[in-house]
Amino acid sequence: MPLITVKGIEGVFSPEQKRLLIKKLTDAMVEVEGEKMRPITWVIFEDVKSGDWGMAGNALTLEDARAVQSGAVAVRDAIGA
């Protein structure tokens, strides 16, 4: 049975966005493996605390992620790379 794990910084994704991600990831698995896989496809969304996510040796916070999400800064600028 397929298990898809998604990790994201806590607070970045709304409950509605998480539901949509779960649906679309399940749909992607079904597209590849066939409809018989839908009832046994698991998707787990794990929230990671702000600052507990690191990239390029730098902690990434909720504020950094939101700035990237909004287009205000590029990822490399948010992490100081």
C-alpha cells in the first residue's frame, strides 16, 4: 500500500490546502497505479515547527516560508544563501 509523506512548516498550509494536497497526491498515485490503489493510498501531512526546518545550513521559519510563498523573496534570500 502506498504511503506518501508530506512535511511542511507548521502554519504555512491551511487545512483546506492540506485537504487539496491529499486529494491531488492520491489522484496522482491512482493515475500511475490505477483506481484499485485509491482505497489503500495513505497520505500523511506532518507539520514541522518554525525554525526546525533547515536548508543550506540555515533554519527556515514560518515568516521565511510566508515571504517565499507571497513572492516577496526568493528561497535563496529567505535562507541567506
